[in-house]
Amino acid sequence: MEAMHQAIKTIVESMGYYVYDITYGSRQEGNVLSVEIDHENGIAIDDCVAVSERLNVYLDETDPINESYSLEVISAGAEHELRNDDEVRRARGKRVHVRTVEQTIEGVLETITDTSITIRDNHKNTITILMADVEFIRLAIDF
């Protein structure tokens, strides 16, 4: 499975997308290989179709799963969690929702260092938060 995951990641990234998650499991409708993707400009249905078509070619040629399954390519979601430093860095310039022990903040992620992030909130205030204090961070939609 690891070789398949790496091949999927390579294919998706060669198309200019980021793999957010790859899961395989049984559902009511049968076994499903689910690939969640993201892009700096967001994901549209046409993006999912393009990635699905490319992955289908690879999966048909290599047949890495020894049982019947369906392929599902979906967006990671407009407000998905940022789970690691790489994902946080990719969110620079985007609106985020940050929860710390002391406060919850929404605003534009302006700067990222190894130890802190800086957010500009709706009132144009700049807030620096230590990464060690961040309990949860996700993308946020601006209404």
C-alpha cells in the first residue's frame, strides 16, 4: 500500500495539486479508495475529474488492490484542518481559524516562522502566536 500511496502522491503533485489524505476502507457501497486533494486556488469538480482520470490509468495498469473497489477523488474541503508545518506554510495569505488555550482568532495568515505565526484579524490588528500555543488551526471561509 505504501508504494501505491507514493505513486498516487507523485501523480497528483505532477498535476499541480497537493494530496491531503489517502484512505482505503469498506463502506456501505463497498470498498473505496478515497484521495483528498487541495490546490492553492481551491478545488473544483473539474479538478477532481482530471485527477480521477489520471489515477484510473495508473490503477488500471498496476492493479495494486486485490479486491474490487471504487476510486473517489474529492476536495480536502474549504475549511480543512492544517495538520503540519507544511500545510500551515501553504496557507500563507489565506484566512485561517486558530484556537489556542487562551483565545480563538480568525484572520489572514501573514507570516510563519519555525516558532510562531502572525495573523491579521478583521480589525487589521496583527497578532503573533507561538506555534507551541496552537491547539488547532484550519482554513476559514470569509463571508
